[in-house]
Amino acid sequence: MKPIALTGIKPTGNPHLGNYLGMYRPALRLMENYLGMYFVADLHALNTMKDPEMLNALVYEVAASWLALGLDPERAIFFRQSDIPEIPEFTYFLACSTSKGLLNRAHAYKAAMDENLQLGHDPDEGINTGLFYYPVLMAADILLYGSDVVPVGLDQKQHIEITRDIAEAFNRTYGKVLKVPEGLIDESVMSIPGIDGRKMSKSYNNTIPIFAPEKALRKQVMRIVTDSKRPEDPKDPQGDNLFNLLQFFASPTRLEEIRYLYINGGAAYGSLKKELADLILSHFAEARQKFSKLIDDHAYIDRVLTDGALKAREIAKPILSAVRKATGID
């Protein structure tokens, strides 16, 4: 069997360019050399998502997105996290080998505490234990299948480090039972700028959604923040939001032409934004067509996810069995 590359994504709505360039595209490329395992992380979503109907709808949306963007269920294993009953049990085994101090240092928990402190609240106000144990569940997602590599963005590097720490702590106690994975970070897409120049993120409301209606997508592209320079003014492409997004979609020849216009004058932001919108729509034309057909075909998506879960469980069961035996539970 090929080495395993595992990727999961929470169902949080329409994927945007940052998701695609930073996670979807690099993860899908791994199907060439790895057994790709891709899952919809609906259990992770329970930390913040309290509307069951909305969660269910978002699961179908993210599943349709994966399939539209090129995930081939005949070549990869695609499943829903909650369809793997071994996950909660394995998570508890890992929790018993994980120090509280390690979880105290997790970025998401620290950020939530810092926000409380800034507001003058108790540091743990409103923080559920699901958020606190989030890294343990993530470690279970990775380790249960003997994953070899996990493609992540730079901001998720700590999750891999914590997973490795958990696996190594378990192995020190019980012997070499768990495979210690490696993180894969594509440095060329470590940070995708949003329309305001900050990292593209739904939490900043600065995204360009891939599957939004054409009119809405164009409107969002036109909102890209630029300076007040006139078209004839020389401009520095380095660090420019619009140029940084154009470089992902314009051809090398066209990108050099645009760079020349920036440096020597002649770059009109309005025209370039329209060009970027055209490039995005052209790049995702086939995917957008597939998505529109898949999003309402729940029966097909359910079949794909169910079949994938059966395959994933066949990989997971021997590893959980080894864990149970090593700990003396079996």
C-alpha cells in the first residue's frame, strides 16, 4: 500500500481561494504518490456549531466542494469523521497519555483565554472542553490510520507538533505502537492575502468564495483594497494585495506584463480586478459546474462518504486493536 497522506477540513461553508491554494490543491496533488485520505471534520465543528440542520447542510457543501475540485473517490478514501466510531475511543486512549501542560500551550486555547483576559473576564469563560481537547481529537484523526504525512498551512504547524508529541509520549510508555507523522508545508502558499491584505479567512470576512454566484464573486474581487495611486503612477508590486492574488492565476507571461505596468506606470487597479475575476471564473469553470450538480445530490454524496468510511475503518481497526492490546485493555 502507498504511504498515507491525510487531510481534514471542518464544514464551515463555501471554500475560498485561501482554502484552495493553501489546502485543497496541495492535498489533492498528493494523490499521485500517496493513498489520500480526506475527511469532513464534523466532530470538530461541534465546538462552535450548535445548529444540527446547519451542520448537516455544511457537511454536504464541503463534501461537494472536495469532489468538484478533483477528489476522486476511486483513487482516494473520502469519509465523514463521525462515521468512524473508533475515533472517540482512540481519542480517550491518547488523552490518557497527553499532559495538560501540552494542551495549555495550544494556540486556539491560548487565543480564547487571551481574549477573555482582554475583556476582563475569567480566563476560561465560555471555553468548552471540546476546544481544550481539540488537539487530542486532531491527533486521533491523524494517528488512527498510520498517516505518514499531513499537509498543513504554516498556522497549523503546531497541531502536527502536538500530534507528534502525543504519539511519542504514548510510544515511550507502551512501545512503538503509533507511527509518528510528518507535516508537509508548501512554503509557496503559506499565507494567501485576503481582500484587505490580511490572511484570507472567514473570521476576517475578507475571502473570495470559489463557488459563490458569479455576480457575488466579481463584487468581492472588486472590493480588494488598493492604494490611491493613479494608473499612470509607478507602483510596487511587492506586498500589493491585488498583484499577490494575480500571481496565482495569471500566466507567467501575463504576470510579467502586469509587473512591468506596476513598476513603470500603466497598471489600472479597476481593470486588473476585472481581469482577476475573469481568471478565477475561468480557472474554476469546470469545478463550479460540477459543484452546482453535486450540492443537491445528497444520495450520491452519502454513498461516497459511507463507502469511504468502510475503507477508513479497515485501516483503523488494526491500529486501535494494537493500542488496546498495548495498554492492557484488550
